[in-house]
Amino acid sequence: MSYVLARKWRPHRFDQLIGQTATITALQNALQQNRLHHAYLFTGTRGVGKTTLARILAMCLNCETTLTDTPCGTCSTCLSIQKGHNIDVMEVDAASRTKVEDTREILDNVQYSPNQSRFKVYIIDEVHMLSTHSFNALLKTLEEPPAHVKFLLATTDPQKLPATVLSRCMQFHLEALDTSTLSNYFQHVLTTEQIDFEPDAIDSIAHAASGSVRDGLSLLDQAIALCHETSITTAHMTQMLGSISDKQIHTLLSLILSKNAKAVIELGQSLVRLGAQCQTILKQLLSTLHAVACHISVPEFDSPIQLDAVPHWTERTATEHIEWIHLLYQIALSGQRDIPLAPTPQQGLEITLLRMTTLMPEMPTDTQLPWCQTQNSSPPNPPSKQTSAPQTSAQHTAPSTQTPTTPPPAKAPPISQNTDQQDAHAPTPQIPFDAEHWHQWVQKLSLPGMTQSLAEHTGWHQYQDNELTLTLHKKHQPLITSTRIQHIETALNQLGHTGIRVHIHSSEDNPDSLQQHKQTLEAEKPKKALAALEEDQALQTLLDAFDGKLNQPTLKDPQKTTT
């Protein structure tokens, strides 16, 4: 018996195949109704079951019981096809027999009836490797073969096949399998083989397989050899694959977002010492950031990395700072391209991690993402309707245990500067529901992207009898939809304003909106920067010494200067 898992676990029936549901269903229906094509083309990446599917179909066509979609697997024909020495089922490796003479030799026997079986089946693997002359010799026979002949072609590169060949075949594309399906299958294989394992270790193998069952089973063979008489652990897989666990990726991102450059470098160096490959670390960072960004922007996105698996993650903080996730992704992508140009891969990794850390915008502590929490800090209390709603007057008198990191604007300080900085057990002060504090309520709402944008462009008009009227400039009127208004009402209900009704009217004037307030603050930044430079004694001394002056038109806001 073979101990190579890829051969030992090769399927011999349709129900043993994993994935490829559409292709299997189509073939089974064709067999049941005896509506068979003379030529089938199976395409897909390596190791997804193209040749295996062709062999199963050959057994279905030639099983001694009958033409069936469930071959017995025990008759002499089925067994000979499984072993590869059936005289009526010929497997041709087109990669090694590319010449036209080889193709003509095959076609010379097409006209003769099968010796023992129902059909004469030609399985041509890697058919795209045939020469142009070979394809020309095959065309006529492929279009109108004798009734007793079936062609089963397999290729990983259908683009190289002539259009004349593609038009003569019924084509089925076999998809690469997703990571969760592969992981479940590999765990079933190891359980049957009575080999202990850690699920996270098998997940890393499934991820490294990149959708290929055969590649994954080969990696399992390597893991079994590495962990001889011991359990397959995550540490062993880190050493073998050069990959790291999701937990380590989350820790690395936490340190990056908290701008802890020393800890980021130390963790990166320790991961490399454990056997992790520099390219793989950045690849896993990119995969995690991609999953997070897609989940935030498109909530129905089927992410392989669930946000609830990330410690202390909340949808609200992630949504508010999605631009940071995109910035990190772009830096990591550039770093991955630059690693081959670096003196050593580790230098390329370290400079990329430092770039991700130093080029991040300065984050106030009251709006840090949960990843920014240090490992020794306790997780914050999860947000709930009770903690988000306006508190009673008794709670309004509770003192704040911390002060904001930045002075609040004179008119509408952000909500996070009044609440998020407080002790986890301190009550949230009550915020009046009026025009003066509407900016704070907009920041407090937990809304999806375009709905949040609509709320930020609105200004307070009046509130009476649980009817809230907002104003919006007419150029933003396309943002108004009944669904978005309903979302705003739902968010306000969750914050304690039960039964509130929201009306939004467009006007010619710009309302006093949160977006307008942000633009005003942005416009004031260059003036503040200039004032700070004019008051800088060291700069003034330098200008006096060299008879220089400030070139005001070239001054830029340092917060917007990014690389």
C-alpha cells in the first residue's frame, strides 16, 4: 500500500471528490440521461482533480455493471483503470509526447473497437503542450470521432489551446478550493490516519496549499515526517512553512498601530528567528488587512478572517479609521515588491514594518483601534445600547478620570474626547440633544459608509414632538434615500431617542454640519503652522543669521505630508 497521501486518498467515485459541485452534477446528469459528449476538457490549477475526474468518468463509462454515475470499483475494468493498465483507457502525457508523430500513432488506433470495454477512452493530460502540428492532426478526429471513442482532455493553461480545439470540447473549469474546505478535509485525513494535530497548524497548511488538494496532501506528508511520533503543531508548521499564526499577525498589527517601533522590530526579528519567511510575513499581513477592509466596506463580504476572532475588535472604531487600514495595505504591498531589491530580505521586512509604524497618522489615545491595546492591558468593555445611550442626570455629575489629549473645539468637541478617555467603569456624561451638540451626536452614531457621510453633511434645523428636521445643501441631495433616513432613525433609537422621526430638507445655504466644521479646522491648520513657525525662536535665529525669510506659499500642513 502506498504511504503517499496524495495517491492513497485519490478519489475513485464522484462522492469522494471535494468541491467542484457544479461539474460533478453536470457529469452525473449526463451519465444518468445517456447524453454524453464525445470530448470533455477539464481546466483548472494544479492538484484540483482534473486527471482524477477523467479517470472516474472513464470508470463510469466502462464499468462492467452498466453505464452509471456510481461505478462499482470492484470489477476488473474499474480496478484496471484505477491501476492505470486498462488497454481501452489510454493516458497520454502531452508534455512528453508533443510531436505530431506521437499524435498520429494514437489516432491510428481510434478506428478500432475497444477490446474489452464499452468505450475506448483517451485521457490526454497537459494537452496545451501539444505542438501546432499535433493539434492540426487531432482536429478532425476530435470533431467527429467514432461512436465508441471518448476524449478526456486536461490542462492547467487553456489559453494556449487553439480556439478550434476549444470549440470541439465541452469545457468544465475546476475551481481552486477555499482554505476552510481544505482544512476540514486535511483534518479528516489525519483523524483517519490516527495522527494528532493542532487545528491552527492544519489551517496554515491549507493556506499554503493555495487551493490545491494535491499540494496540501504533499505538505501533510512533509509535516508527518517532520513531526514523527509527535503531534503536528503550529510551531512545527512555522518552522516548515515559514508562516506565522493569525494571533502573531494581530499582535504585530497592534504594535504597528500603537506606533511602538522598538517592539515591532523585536517581534519581526523573533518571527524570522523562529523560521518565518519575510515575504510570507508581509503576505499574511496583506491578507489580514484585505479581509478587514473588505468586511468593513462590504459587511456581507465572505471574509476568511472573521473580525470577531480579532481580540477587542469593534466595528465602530474600525469603520471610523478605515483609511489607516488602506494605508497599511499600500505600504505592505510596496514593501513586498521591494524585498528582492533590499540587501537582505530581513532588512526589507524591517524597513517596511518601520515605514508602516512611522508613517501612520498620530492617533489620539481616545480613538485608538482595539489592536492598539498592549498585551498587558485589559480589554475595553464592549459597546452596547445601554452604554451608548444618554445617561441620567446623576451620571452627568460623575467626574472624568482623564483629560482629553487635544483641546476640544470651541463649538463641538468630538464625542470620543468626552467619553472614550474615561475609566472603563466611569459613567458617560449626558449630551444635550440640541443644535449646539448635533456634531457630537453625528460622531456617536454607528452608521454604514454613505449613511454616515449623509449625516455628517446635515445641519440641525429643529426638534419638536419627537420630529427631528435636518438641513442639507442641495448638491448633496442625491444622498437622501428612505433607507438611509431609516438607518439614522434606528441609530438614534439605539442611543435612547425611541420613536424619533427624521426629516431632511435641502437648501441653498451650507448648513452648520460636521463636515463643514472639519473643513474649517483643516483650513485653519496652515495658519496655525505658520504662527508656530513665526514663534519658533530657533528658526528666527537661523533666519536672522542667514538673512532669510519664510516662503509662505510653499508652507504645507505637516499632517497631510505622507509618503
